[in-house]
Amino acid sequence: HMELMAYGRENAELLLSDDALAKLVLRGEQDPNSLSPLEREKFILFTSWRMGVWETAFLNHTDGVVDERYWSVFDPWYSEIALRGPGYRMWWDQARHGYDPRFQEYVDRVFAQAPK
């Protein structure tokens, strides 16, 4: 649990300490079509790293390593991030192949249940 928290904190610290990255991520979340090819790649890479925390928590929970009480905190947080804007759908369409098939199915369900 603490390792997952530390990994997630690293992502947050990057956004807090790098205004250019924070602006790029915010724009990527809200309007991914406005990103240049280089910005798009940076957004996808950062988001893949960020969402790796969610996948790790999911797989560890599925395998019984992460207790339900921790998962019940991680999952809503990351589900909310994924549903924040169209950029995450774009990210998922391009990056989903790099994730465990069980996690792919799970995230597909999260997106499918989102209000349109």
C-alpha cells in the first residue's frame, strides 16, 4: 500500500513542481486534439505512467495483495481521473494494449458506465 502511495505521489509532485507539464496534462485531459504530436506523446506517456498506479492496485487487489479497504480508496480516485475528459479516452484507445487483459476489461467497463 505504501509503495503505491509513494508511486502516486511522484506523479502528483511532478504536476505540482512543473507548471508546463501541468498545463500540458490539463489541456490533454480537456482537449487532446489541440496537442501537437510531441505534446500528445508526452501526455500519453505521462498518463500511462500515472495510470500504472491504478493497474498495479487493481492487479494486486485482484490477486489478494491489496486489501479491499485500500482498493476502495484507490479505485474511485483513478476512475474519476480517467473520466475527467476526452483525453483519457484517447489515451486508452492508444495505450490499452500495454496493460494486463484483466485491467483492460475493467477500464473498458469504467468507460462504458460513464455518463455520456
